[in-house]
Amino acid sequence: MPWELTSDRPIYIQLVEHIKFDIMSGRYKPGGKIEPVRELAIKASVNPNTMQKAMTVLEQSGLIYSNRTSGRFITDDQELIDSLKTSVAEAYCRDFIAKIRQLGYSNDEIKDNLNNYLE
């Protein structure tokens, strides 16, 4: 997923979301090492201090941890990752259903359309 940052929200929050997505989608494997702050900052075209702030938020959430001598790593806690993934998927579903209901669809019509689309 490319680093598509916008000016409508704080950059560090967008960085946190991007890295969380990479963790949930498996780009970063549990227990795997994450690139250094400076390298990530260059990839995202942001100031290293902004990336450091994002890393601090991710550490506080438990998704990454720091080993002073070896760098930062993704948590081994698969339950935490799965829980986050479920939470994000539920939010996407709630948003989707709210928008579809605004079009006037009933629950049965939504289910039928989803089933047709998935087949």
C-alpha cells in the first residue's frame, strides 16, 4: 500500500494507520523486524520526528516493541493482531451498511447483493 498522506488529519496518525494495515495484512510478519525510523521516514517522505511519534504510538498499543540493541519488531501476539483486524473489518462493514441503507436498501436486499457480488 503506497504512503498516501493527506492534509486533513495529523500525519503521524496516518502513518500509524498505514503501518497497522501493513501488520494486519501480513506485510509485516509477527515477530519480524520493522525498518528503522529514518528509512521509513524516507519511504513515506516525512520528517523522522513525525515517524518516531508514530512508532511511539504503535509501541504504546503493543503492536510493536523495541529492542535497544536490535531495533523494533512486530508483536508475536497473534490474538492482538487478529483482534485489531476484526475491529477494523467491523468498522468497514458498519460504514458500508450505513451508506447502502441511505440508498434505501433493506437488510435482505443488502445480503442478496453481497451474496451475488461474492459469487
